[in-house]
Amino acid sequence: GQDRRKQQRLASRRIRPRLGLLRNNSLADDGSSLVRRSPENVARYFGRLAQSYGDGEYYIRRRNAVVSAIAGEIGRAHRILDLGCGNGRYLYEFKRSAPAVIAIGADLTAEMLAEARGRCGADTPLIRADVTAAPFRDGSLGIIFASHVFQFVTEKDAAMRGLARSLS
């Protein structure tokens, strides 16, 4: 209870200054200059974190809890998209927990997708895509999972409309 909340607050404090999220929808890239959240800048920032993103006991416990909570839905889906799959940590867990489901990863960052390929294997469909122009046919996906994605999307309404069309 209380220890968990304290740990989450501490983890939150460690992440926010490094990420440099500002109220004006900008990223502080080096702590002093402000850069718009363009897809290129977001990709560049997360590309530097590809090998270590999601490391640590807190994130392992969080992933386990999330995957456990949605395991039934994942198991019943024909396809699941891990949107903003990063280095494939959730995608790997989805594949492991529901091997019959087609688990697809999409990310903006080439470095993250390279890490996901190593983690999830050559048989995992991985797509480099921007959430605002996700290249999925109407009705082609059973579930869209996205963790730590939409805070970086400036065109949320357009992205949601396109993603909703992709759901069956």
C-alpha cells in the first residue's frame, strides 16, 4: 500500500526530470532548449533509451500486473497491436502469454524496433509507424495496447479515429 505509493512517487520523480516533460507540450532535450514534440524529436529521444527502457524491478512488476490483468482479453483476440512497442518488453509478454494470437509491434523509433526484434524474434511482425498515420486496415485488429504513448501525440483526436477504425 503505502510503500508502493512511495516507490511510484520516487520512480516518477526520477523519470520526469530526465524526460523533461513540460506543460507547454514540449520536450527539454538537453535541459535548456525546448523542442516541439515532433515525431522526429520523440524518436530521437527514445532511440537513445532503446537498450535500457523499462529496466528495473518497478517496471517488471508493473508489466506483470498489466499482462495478468488483460490476459483473458489477449487470449481471445485474433491480433493484438502493441502501439509504441518500444523495445518489445510488453510485446514479448503478450506473445508468451498467448502464443496463438498474432502479436504485432509498432513504434516510431528504429532503435527501439531493433531491440524489439532481438527480444521477440524474427517471426514477430514489427512496423515503424507514427500513431497519427497508423497503417492498419479497417477491422484488422482485435486489441490495441498502448503504454506511455499518447502523452507524446499532439493530434490525439485524429490518431484515435484512425485507430478505432482498425479495431474489429
